Amino acid sequence: MPRRMPRPEDVSRDHIDATVMGFLNGERDLEWTEVSLVTLHPREEIRIVLGENAERYRAVGKKRFQELLARLKAQRVPL
């Protein structure tokens, strides 16, 4: 049975989630995370993923998540 390729938007959303979680877990710094998100993904897609997972992100690292939101807001990511 042939394997189906994942949809591009699913791959993008998984990458956004992994990038945010990497930052929240202290694996990446704020600048790297910000640049990675805004250069690789549409701002609307970032907004959707952050909205869908906001509670989980806050549970992992509320202060770091707030820092990330502030930086993304400065980059005109609609939050």
C-alpha cells in the first residue's frame, strides 16, 4: 500500500509546535525561535498553532511563552 505524503500545512504546524516547545523547554533561545518561526511560516499559521496550543504552552513555561508572544507581536504576528 503506497504511503501518503503529509500535507504541507500539517508539516508546517508540527514544525511550529516543535519550535515553540523547544524554546519553552530551554533547548533554543528566544532570538533563534523568533527568526525560525517568522521566516519559515505564514504569520496566520503561527497564530492558529499558538491559539490551539496556548494552554499546553503556558503549562510548560508561562513566563517564556509570554516572552515569545511579545516578540512575535512585535513582528506583526496576529495573536
